[in-house]
Amino acid sequence: MEEMIDTTKKKVLIDIVRLVQKRGLKGKLGDWKEFLDNQDRKFGSNLSDPSKRSHEVLASFLKTFHEEDHLKFLFNVMQQHSNREVLEQLKDKSYDSPEQGWEVINLEDINKAIRYTSMVSIDCEMVSCEDGTEALVEVCIVDRNLEVKLHERVKPNKAIADYRTDITGVSSKDLDGVTCTLADIQAVLGYDVREKGATHSCVDDARAAMKLVLAKIEHGVDRAIHLIEEPIPESEMAKLLLHGIPTSVNSEELHNVLPGDFTIELKISKKGRGEKYSAFAIFKNPQEALQAYENVQGNPEKDTANRPQKLVKFKLRADKTASLYVRKMAPDDNHDQIPCKRALQVDDDAFDVSKKAKVEPESNECDIDALKNEIEALRQQLKEKDMLIETLQKQKDFGIYKVHNKRVPQKKRKRMTR
């Protein structure tokens, strides 16, 4: 095992150490942070990001695991990474030319391709297993008319460590009496868009994926999909999101960071336990939440959805410092509101899903003509650049020839011409 760890790439070791942290595993010298405090007297656990540590440090930590279950877990994870690397190498080496498997379609055949509208959308739900791998627990397939063609619960052939019920919507009771296996599903086969308040549904996700594809096809690739921006309810505006909280900071200590009268509600992470977590600070009304945000001291920023947030730094026990983000639930300007990625909903009226595929020939012809013109313009540009390169190359060759003739003595040049 030690030799296998030594020969494993650093980026793989980084992923393994992070996974070990999430599972709370401890080796002979404790967990990751305890190991750093023991081995690194200068920085210790203050520099706990695995990506900032050397290959030797990462490998030394993983070598402290000696229990059979731990070694089996490490082996499975490294084996998975190895399989992925082999798969990527095979992809890189496959289909280097049209003759090896690619089908070249002429522009004249685009109309024919568009009329072929047989599609299916597949959504899979996965659970975490005790050996560190993932297993299929539910699968759903819908066609382009959003009709369910297959919806099955699957019995994993491994011991399940985490059902991820808040994500998958599946619990241990749901698998009682389930006999369908992954092999059965394979034999058949040869963005959170969900109603508010509804439990997770594999069918909804598969339909959502198909809706997005159909919207792109029917509205054009370069056109934006119309999205519904629902107003945020007042109850949500009475909250502030605290995220990036170090796990060393308990929920009670958050009252010392943020001013005001509020209650703490932990936010469930879809990625499992990590080094940081998130929580909601719930106030009596939106006014108190806004006042608390204004009063807290921190560097003002904005997140990717244009919502205001502040980076707040504070002191912990033993004169240690930590930081977290305090974020509003919506942008200051409602007109510029950008819905978060997992809250986007595709408008059903934005496109019409019928039993028969609807393709407008006139619009398609326009698109194809525009595409042809664009391709022709690009070809012309390439042709001009090729001519320019050829001219420059000739000038360069001529310059080299002149320099060469100047350097060659007259007698030697006569011999060369004979």
C-alpha cells in the first residue's frame, strides 16, 4: 500500500485526503489536522488545505492508516482514480480521424438531422457506500414528450453509508422489497427544477433536463431560455446566510459574530461533511435582518448571483482568528435579481411540447443560411491568412538566400553554380 501511495499523483492524494476528512477517519497520528499539528511545528493545522501541502506530507499522512477497513477504503479510491485516468487516455487515443468512427455531416444534411427528434433524458440518483464508492439507487428515463419510459428503484450490491435522502429523496424504507439491480437496468438500456416544497423526484429532474434540451432546440442555440424569476417571500428576506463557517466554530459562537436577536438554523450540505459549513440567521422580520447586515463589520462583496455579502473576520479561543461570509437573501436591486442556479425554473410556456415534433422549416432555413454565410466568411478569412503566411514565408526565405549569398566567397559561389 505504501508503494502505491508513493506512486500516486499529488492531485489524487489531495482528493483522498479531503475525502478522508469528510468521513472523519483517523490514522495512527489522528485526523488530518492533528497529524499536521504533530508533524509541522511551524504552521500546524493553520495550513490545512491539502492542495497547499507537498506530495511527501500527503503521502506520510495516508501511510498512518493501518486498519484493514481504512486500507481497503484507500485502495478503492486510488483504484477509481486510476480507472478514470485510463479511460481518459483511451478517449484521447480514440477517433483521431473520420475513418475511425466519426461521421462527417454536410450542411445539406442538417435538415434531415433536425427532423430526427427521437431523444430520451436520463436522471440517476446515487448513494454513498461504506467502501468510499457510489452506487445507483434510482433511475428515470423520459422521452421528448416528457412521458416516463422507465422509473425504477435499484438495490445496490454494497453496504450503504449515506442515502443522501435530502438530495436523492430515497431512504432505507424505500428499498424494502426492491429486487431490481444495476445489471437489470443495464440490460434495458443495452439543475434542480422542482415545485417549491416538493420532495426530490428523479422524474422531475429527468423531465427538467429534457425541457432544457427542447427549449434550446426549439428556440435556437444562440437564444436565451426564458426563466421565471419568482419573488422572494418575506419570510426568506428575514434571514441572513452565514457560509464558509469553519467547523471549529460552533453555532452558539455565531451569536458573538453577528449582532441582533436571531436563531440559528443549520443548512444541510449536499457535499457531506467538510471543513466548513453554512447556517441561516433567522430574524423576526426583514427589517431586523437588514439592520444586522448593516451593523456587522466586514468587507462588502457580491456573490455570483449579485447578492451582497460581507467577509467578516473575528477572534476565536487562544487568540486564533477565523472568518465567514454574511450574505443577504436577494440582490439590493430587484430588477437586477439573478436567480441562483438551483432555483431556476424553465417556463413551460416558453416552448410547446406536443406529441409530434414541431419544426418550422422557414426558421430553420434562415438559421442554416446564416450558418453557411458565417462558415463561408470564416473560410475566406482562413484563405487570406494562409496567403499572408505564404507571402511572409517567401520573404523570409528570400532574405535568408540573400544573406547566404553575401557570406559565401565569390570562388566558392562559382563552384556551387557549376
